[in-house]
Amino acid sequence: MWHPIDQFLFHRIVGETIVAYAISFLVPLIGPALFIRFVGIKGLRNVLSYEARDTPIHRLDPRLKLLYPVFIGVCSVLLSWQWTYVLFGLTLVPWVLLRPSMVRVRILTVIVVAPALLSIWSQGLYATTPHDKLIFAYPVTMFWVGTVGLSRAGLVYGAHQAARLLVTSSAALVLVFTTQPSDVVWATTRLLAPQRIGLAISVGVRFLPSLFERLNTVMRAAEVRGYDFTTPEKWWRPRQTYGYARRMVRALPLLTVPVLVGSLRGCGQMALVADSRAFNVHRTRTTYRVVQWRTEDKVALAAAALVGAGVAFLVATGHGRF
Amino acid sequence: MDAEGPPRGLPGGARLRAAIREVGYEGVAAPVLAGIDLTVPTGELVVVAGPSGSGKSTLALALAGLIPQRIGVGHWDGDVVWEDGAGDVTDLTSLPLHEAAQRVGIVFQNPEFQLIQYQVDAEVAFGPENLALPRQEVVARVADSLAKVGATSLAGSAISSLSGGQKQRVAIAAALAMSPPVLVLDEPTSDLDPVGTDDVLRVLHRLCHEEGHGVVVVEHKLDEVAPYADRVLLVVDGRIVVDDHPRAAFVPTARWRAAGVRPPELVALSEALPGTFGAEVALCVEEALVCLDGCGLPGDLGTEELDDPPGQPRAEALGLDRVSVRFGGKVALEEASVEVGEGEWVALIGANGSGKTTMGATLMGFVQPASGHARCFGRPVAFGKIPEQATRLGYLFQNVDDMLFCESVDAELDFTRRNRVPTGAAPPEPSEVAELIGLEDRLLAHPYALSGGERQRLALGALLTRAPQGLILDEPTTGLDEAHAAALFELLARVRTSLGSLTCLLITHDMRLVARFADRVVVVEGGRVALDTTPRKAFAQVGLLERCGVRPPPIAALHAALAGGDPGEVAISVEELLALLGASIAVGGAHVASD
């Protein structure tokens, strides 16, 4: 015998439609809600910036750190999803060693976990076949959303994808949080990237903090003129969160103009300066910077070799192959 | 500070020569430059001055070989050549840019867009690396260039962590790393505080007289640059109308005023007292002191005549009560207390990083104090509640471009009403504000089509549409030339007259602004209030101000030096000092009288 509420929600078309709407439109709000609660638009400037510390990870050769996300990404593609989660566990070891601040942990959690959850959700809805067993079948009123419902097979496939997302984000963020931008540029150019790409990265990392700083100033200026960007205190209340999101969307053109104009204004002058300093005049250029190879680098390389050998073994024996 | 002997390290006779018959921009009938015949030898510091739009910056670009190849002009008829002193003559206008930069380096106004790399040494090394010089040579050039600008200790610093003055010195070092005998700088100090300005000017002076470089600097801070100059040019309507040693170039000052350029205060004083200064023109306080000392002036210059009227007790408008603010581990404010009365205009002055802006930011609710309380018109300031705070208090940012969002002047002034944002009591009509800020005939213009000074006035007008009870103005005159600064001063005077009850906190390095508008001066040092008194009394405390990284106006510094010891109060304008000197001279029986 069904409980009347269950009967309504899962065996009546109105109830089923309400549940389907919730699955389709409330779940995707988890990402923005986590963002508003734990990062906020003002926290953006901390997302992709270097955090100065003295840890073995910080001291590693920047070239190793630049190759690390690539290596981990390749491994995650070769391995099955269960082993990819094991690999994800291994990528947490550097995080333990570098002990990030709570602000960074919070941001890290949001920008890594929220996309992973959304990946599982979207694959659960859309990576389905007619033969899959559905956890919840969408009623006919939801035909227009383009899916028959939420399937177990889709969720499992989503978990596969999420594993790769988690592993790659975790590895890439180690690079971003622990490597000075100048070292990223140096490593990129030393790894034989063209001069133009090196300069583009250099200019990017040089001006990214300024861009966020400027965004922050422009937002303050808009607030001084009466615009309200205050994060809602009771963020779980839909009305407040909706009002905040609406204000943010309406403010986008307001904020974009001064930030964009400010950035573009200097571009011509920057090009003049680069040309006057003989940029791209010769095919090769001298390198001012010299990096010493240390014990930490040898240990990191050995650890990577060990992981690589493990992955090769799993793939060769057929245990961990995707 | 005249030239001391021949330049070192460069062949004698090396020089930059420009013969520009006419340069014009497309669609503009009048030539931007005409009849220019200029020679800049190595070892000489040449200052180029002139009103806005006179062609100074175009001249700088032409001297660096950027016109006409890299910066297109409608019409170019001229030659810019480098003569190396050994008989070789190179036409800069036909050289690739990096070749020209190895003869004449250029440094622009805003260091932000000249620094491409993340770290200082990488920035300076960028040019030599690109030239594919041997590594030892690159290392040597980096070390040498940083040493020349006194920035060796900054080699490993991130550029984003530097002050404006430090950034500009790094930009100069990066240009020097290309090894040019001549440097051209286009308003290199206009965004810098007095300490940063002095740092840069000292570096330029040293580059000329110790390293033998030729330096051309376009500058409008004539009080500051005059003591360092070997030659001064006045450019008006695209022509050089004055080209002389600074002692001769600024006289008669009427010619400079007619061109819309304010001559140095001490030159104006020298000219007004021909009997005292004779044929001499003082360019720095020490020189003026020597001339005035010889006149047998009494130590007492009658400063009682300058006594500021005792202030009326006022109700508190803005207040900081033992406020401490920390950013990470860095102390920005340490138990700082300030009170601003209703209708009072108070100036916050101090070196960069002293805590002035943090005080303003705390009052606005931008930052949260670690301890203490901030009050605004009888209410505690709540951190982060800026829109609410902004109904009582307006904040003019240093870079006003950050405050302008709309597609026209009209839309900016109507922003408050259109977005239904809360206002103070009885907000004025946008048209009233447009008239007040003098932009009533430019309502349809895009804000970015306005000049810098007009944008400044528009941003201020936008704040006034919310009818605030108070204003915080953060460096409102930075980057403005003399004409625009004067227009802003007039606007502030009108605002003060028409909104008599308006309270104003001025955060500034501009002592003209302080002298003209401040009822009271608060000097901030290391996050603490070091002095809180009237401008005349504050500027008399030369020793204390120097310790706090503040430079009083030259006239005030001269008065303090003349009076010796603690004069109590000093004159803050040429006219005031002249009046006092006239009285004193009569008392002392000297043979001169004020003009």
C-alpha cells in the first residue's frame, strides 16, 4: 500500500511533473548556491592566484608542476573509473603536504566538487538509452526537456566523467596555487612553447590579479552609486538568492564596460613596449633565469615514475583499463 | 643642481636632433607640431612643458622614432636623427622599433601598461633576452640597469607588489636595459605621490649627470622638476616658444600663465621681488633662502597676521575611534582616531601606505576594523553595507573611470533615479547637477569621449545626485594637468558654496588642494595620526612632515626656513608670503617692497 504522498509524487502525473521539475531545475542550482555561499563574486580573485608558502611542493621545479596535470590527465584517461578514484586519492597527497589556508580549501571544494556533482546529474539525465533501468521516469508533460528520466546507468557514467574531472582539477590547482606566475611563464617557454604563447601567458598571469582587483574596485564603485552586491545572509531562502542572482546578471554590462575599457586601453601601449624591446625579433632568445635541480624534484620524479609504472601494470594486465 | 662636467661613458658630441617642419593628424586642420628644431645632447636633462593639447606628447613620440611608422599621423614632414659623435648619423624614423629603442628609449605615463612580466628582474631582462645577447651580458645589463635606478633590492619582487614610484623606476630600468644613450619620458610622474615623484626625478638627474644619458621629460609638475632641469622648453600650439636654462626660461612668468601653465612658485616669488633676488631666479628653497637671507630680514615675519580664526564647535559627521585595521599580518591603522565635524573639510595627508586610504575605506565600510569603531552621521559604520552607507556618504575613487558605467553623461546623472537607488534627503535633479559640474552642453556625449578632467567632474556629479551629506575624495587631482585641476578646484568651490553643509574628507598629496580647501589637516604616519591642525600650522612643522613623507608647498617650506625653528604658522601662497615679506622688509629697513 503506497503512502498518499508517495502515491501523489510518483503515481500521479501532477506529482511526477513536480518531481521532474525539481530534478531538472533545482539540482543544477546546487552549483550556483555553493558558489554564492562559499565563494561569492568578491571571492573570485582568490580562485586562480598563487598562495605564498614554504613547502616542498612550492619548491619543486616549475617544469615538473606544469607537466604534473598533463601526466595525471593522461593516467586518468587510461584507467577505469574505480582506479581513477584511487588516482584522485593520490592527487590529494600534495594538498596534504602544502596545507592550504581555509579560504583556499573552501574555494577548492566548491570549484572541484560542484562541477563533479553537476556532471553526475547531467549524465544521469541525458546519458540514457531506452534499455536502461530508470530510477525515475519523466511523465509525458516533461517531453520537452529531451530525456526519458534519471537512469542508474547514466549516473554511473557521470561518476566516470566526474572522476576524471576531479583528478584533473586537483592536479591543475596544485600548479596554480603553488607556482609563481613568473615560474609558469618560465617553465612554459623552457618546454619549447613558441615565444608568442610565452608572452601571452606572461601577460595573462601578470594582469589576472589586477583584473580581479579592478573588478572588485568597480563593484565597490557601483555600490557607492547605490547598486547592491551584498551576498544574501539567508542564502537558502529562494527569494533572497534569486534577488541576488538577478542583481548580478543585471550588473554584468555595468561592470564589464569599465573593466574591459581599462584593460583594452593599455594594449596598444603594451604592444609598442614589447616591440621596442625586440620581442620576437630572433628565433631564439637567451634565458636569464636558471633553476637548480633539488632533492624534492628527484623525489617527485620518482613518485611520478612509480605512479606511471603502476598505471602501466594495471593497463597491461587488463585490471585497470578504461 | 646644474650640469657637472661632461657626460661619462658616451662619446662627446653624441646627440639627438629633431627638425620637424610639420606634423598633423588626419581631419585636424591645424598642425599638431610645426617648426620644431631641437637638439638634445647626452648629459642634459630637458624638460618639456605646455598646456594640454599643445603637442608635448606628440613631440615625445616623434623624438623616440615612433612617428610616423608606428603611430600613424595624417601628415609628417620632418627628420629625427641620432648622431653618435663619431660621424655616424642614423635616421630614427626609418629604423625598426627595437633598433630605434637602442638609441632612444621611451617611458610612458602609466607604468602599469609598460611592465609585461610578473617579476622585476624578468621585466628588465626581457629586452636583452630578446636580443639574444650572451647570458652574462643579460645578467650584467639587468644588474646595471637596476643599479642605475636604485632598484637593485627589488630584483626578486613581484611587480604587482610595487608602489607607483617603484614601478616607474622599473619601467625606466627596462628601457635602459636596451642601452639607449637618450631617454624620453612622457609625464612619468603624473600618477605618483611626492615621494615617488622625487625618486624618479632624482634617478633622471643621476642618469644625466653621472651616467651621461640625455633625458627629455614631458612634465607638468614644474615646482618639482625645475631644480633638476638643465633646459626648459615651453610648447604652445605645436611650437617651441621658450627654450632656455630654467633660470631664464620661466621669466617672465606672465608668458607661462598666458599659455595656461603655472610657473614654479619660487620663480614667481623671485620675479615679484626683483630688488631682493636681483638677476637670480630661485628654483629651490635653499636658493631662495640665500637671496632672502642677504636682505637682513628679521626672523619674525609677522605670522600673527595669518592666524586662522578659531574653529566653531561642530557636531560630529565622521569619526574613527581608536580604530585598528590589519591586512594579513600587516598593520594598516593602529588605534587611529579622527573626527570630522559637520560641514568641515578635512585633508588626510601622508606618505603612500601610511593609512590614509584605509581611513577613508573604513569610514565607507570597505574594510572591517580589527578593533575600534567608525561612525558616520551618528550611526556606526557597518562593514560591507556599502549601498546603505552610500545614502549618507559619497566616495570618489582615484581612478574615476571605474565609476562610470553608462552610455552618456545624461544616463550617468540619471543612474540614481533610473535604478531607484536610495538617496539622501531632497536629491537634486540631474539637470541641476549637470549645470553645477559644467557639463550641461555635453549631456549626450559618451563618458569615455570626455577629457580626464571632465570625467572627474562627471563622477563627482554622479555622486551628488544621491544627495550625500558627506564626500570622501581620494586623490581627486592625481593625473590632472593644470587646466583640469583648476576646473576641478572651481567645481569644488561651487559645491562648497551651493551645498554649505556638505562635509568633505580629502585624501591627497596635492598641497594646492589642501591649501585652498582644507579647514584642518590630519597627517598620518604608519597608521597613526601624527598631527591634526590647521594647514598653516601643519605646513610650519617641516621636520615632522618630512618624517611623515609629506612635502609642504615650496612657499610654506621657504617661510618655515626663513622664520627658523618653529614659526607657528606659515604662508601657503605666494601672495601671502609677499604680503608678509613686504611688511617685514619695511620693518627691517631693506630696500625692496612686495609687488
